[in-house]
Amino acid sequence: MLAIFIGILAGMGIGLQTAINSRLRHFLGSPFLASLVSFSVGAIALLTVLIISDHPLLLEHSTIINIPWWAWFGGLLGMIGLTSNVLLFPKLGGVQTAVMPILGQVLMGSLIDTFGWFHSPQADFSFHRLIGLLLVLFGVFTTVVLPHIHSLRNKHVQGLWRWQLAGIIAGMVMAAQTAINGELGRQLHSATYAATISMLGGMLSISLIVLFYKGNFSHLTLAVGKGKPYWIWFGGILGAIYISVGAWLVQIVGTGGTVVLMLCGLISMSLLIDKFGWLGVTKKVVQKIQLLGLFMLLSGVACIHLL
């Protein structure tokens, strides 16, 4: 029960991080620069935790060679998933850019749990698990899609299905990242160390993209100075917590369970931010249908983990 609560809280943290990074992106004028700050701050925070806890920073050669090669690429997959969202938004709009990756995450999480991919704990695809996943999907549809159904009807993009498929694949990549980080954490006996490696990998990957598009990092100074709140720099800490909790939680509830719990927290926090206008976000009316969708999400979580 405690693991479920922690997973939802970590997902809520990502909801806050999304709002924080949105403000940071506004000042920097680039989603890639905002992502670079997020990855860098998260990596520094995790390295600080390792140093304070007197955890060795260097791995022994025997440890490195015994870890599967794919376990080192969680950060790269995270960067790919994040960058995909930036590229999808102009083609799909906000609603589908949110929903398609969620579908991909839930699908991939279920496949990983069912077949035990990436050395994840294997779980039978039982009837109550199926009902729980359907409730989660209906909950996401009710919370995210239904309130904006009219805008979807007016969205016409040539080859739209290709972009929708790309969104689903991006979600599958993010679910794979969760499983990979979980395996790396198991191998290293430290979810924090695994999260640190993932954040460093993401930081290096996004740095190359920034250098390719911008040529340098001088635009980072645009987020410093009068009128820029200090908290826009700290979204990465929430991201670090999210990845650390994910690496730990996978070994307890599986990849699919981790994905569902964190999605539940993410959507819950998104509704709270809209309702109360936190972090400078424009207040929006939370509709009753969205609350119904949130209830369906929570019911789905209960079906999967409590029955």
C-alpha cells in the first residue's frame, strides 16, 4: 500500500515539473534548453545525494561487464521520449500529444509485465488486471480527451495516423525506460545510482541536441534576472525523484503498475494545477466529467493492485 502511495506522489511531482518547465521554457524560448536544465539539475541533485550518503561514485569493472548493455541507455530513451513530445505537439495538438504516449506507456507496460522483458518481474495477465487497465484507459479518455473533443474533430493533418503512431511509440519508449532503470537499479543495488546514470545520459544527449540547434548554451542566461522566479530552475529535482522512485517501484509492482500509478498522480496534479492556478498557470474550470475520469483511474489502480 505504501508503494502505491509513493508511486502516485512521484507522478504528482511530474505534474508539477511539467508546469515548472513550461514557465522555464517561456523564458528560455526553447523546449530543448528547458529539458537540458531539467536533466542537469536532476543529475546534480542525485550526485549530491550519492556523495552525502557516502556512496561510491565509480563502479568496479566486474560490475560494469556483468550488467546488460541495454541497461545503460535509460537516459537516452528518456530524452527520445521527451523530444518526441516536442515534435508531436505541432502536428497533434495538446490533447493527442498527451494521450498517444499514455496509450503507448500502458500498452508497453502490460507487455513488459506479461513477458518479463528487460528482466522485469513477470505477472500473469489476469481478468482483474484487464478490467483495471480498461478502467485506466477509459479514465484517461474521460479526463483528457472528452473535455476537448470538439477541437479534435477540427484537427486535420495529412498523414495524421503516422504522427499518432509516433506518439504511441514514444510512450512505449518511455515505459521501456522505466523497466530498464529498474533493472539497472537492481543490478547496482541502488535505485538512486541508476537514476543518476539515467539523468546523466539524458543530460549528455540533450546537450548534443542543444549544441546542434543553438551552437552554444548562452541562452540559459535568459532565465536569470528580475521577474524570473527562482523555482523555475528546480523542476529537475522532481524529475530526479520520479526516476529514482520508478527504478525502485518496478521491482515491487512491475513496469505496468509503475506506469499506471505515476500516470494517476500526473493527471491528478494536472487537474489541481488547472483548478487553483498554481505556478502561474491560468485557472481552468475542472469539469465533472474529468472528476469521473479521475475516479475511474483510481478504480483501475485498485483493480490492478488491490484485488
